[in-house]
Amino acid sequence: MARAKLDRIDRRILSDLQSNGRMTNVELAERAGISAPPCLRRVRALERAGIIKGYHA
């Protein structure tokens, strides 16, 4: 599998989700510096790419 290209925002989203996987999309978007709809699209794309494999407490 080719290595995924992650930009600064994707890396921020991943970092924030690693810290708190139960963070809301709105909160995650604010922390990443983008609005909620593109944040959700990015999270879903990361899930489809297998970069986000699940959420655990």
C-alpha cells in the first residue's frame, strides 16, 4: 500500500483524536482551524484510507 499523504490539518486531526477520540466534530474542527463539514469529510477519508481504524476509550 502506498504511503498516504497527510497535510498539516490531517496530522492535527489525527493528533487530537489520539488525545480524545470522543471529541465532537465541531470541537475537532475548531482545533484544526477549519469548519465542521470539511473536517468531517477529512475524518471519513482517513477512515476509508485505513488510517483511522477505530475509536477506543
